[in-house]
Amino acid sequence: QAAGKLIPQPEYYALLMIREIGTGTFTPVDNSDAPTLRAYALRSGNKLKVVLDNLQDPAKFGDRQVTVKLDGRFGHADFIRMTGPSLDATTGIKLAGNTVSNDGSFPAITRTPIKVKGSTLTMTIPAASATLVTLSP
């Protein structure tokens, strides 16, 4: 808080991302990159939403390519990403490239399409980021 003004913290951006996940049933994913990459999946109807948390420090590591084996076959996918300058940052956080404005509003989230084929997802994940991938048949 600066001079009576509220400032969004990383947890607020995480809550905005969780809102995008929605509801469903947890489903297993095969993640061979643990413990520095956490992978979680939620199925809702014919959609699968996968959260990939890269816990590597950007001061020591760059982007990394990850492969996750999925529970099902998919042909379409898009993603949004929460990023920050470090793992313990309290400023400079962005969700889908945007920040919360001074009046507390947040713009509509724009999703980035990615290619997916079958039951394997391969993508590049920046250090100190969380990525939400939405997959459909």
C-alpha cells in the first residue's frame, strides 16, 4: 500500500488465473521434470486444463522446454501465463501480459494458441512463471 492506495500482490494475479481454470475433476499428468516443474490438470467435459508452474529462478535459468503426457488426445490448445521478475517478486507481475490498472480493473484475457497433437504437450516455459493451457479435441 502506497499513500492509502492498494497495490495488487502476486496472490491476486494467481486468483485471476484460478478463475480462468474453472471447475472440474483433477486428472493425472505425467511430469518427468518434477520438482522444479509442477504440473496439475483438471478435466471439465471434453476440455483439459493443465497448469505448469516453473519453480526455477530466472537469475540462474532461462526458458525450458517441457513435455507433459496428457490424459486423452487433443487437437486444439491455447494458454495464458503469469510471469514475474523473480520467484519472490512482489512487483512486476503480469497475467497474459497485463497488469491490474490503478483503478483495480483488469483487461479481458487474450489467449495464445499453441499446437498440440495427440496426447503429448510440448512447450517452452519461462523460469518463475505459471502457465495455464486449455486443451480440447
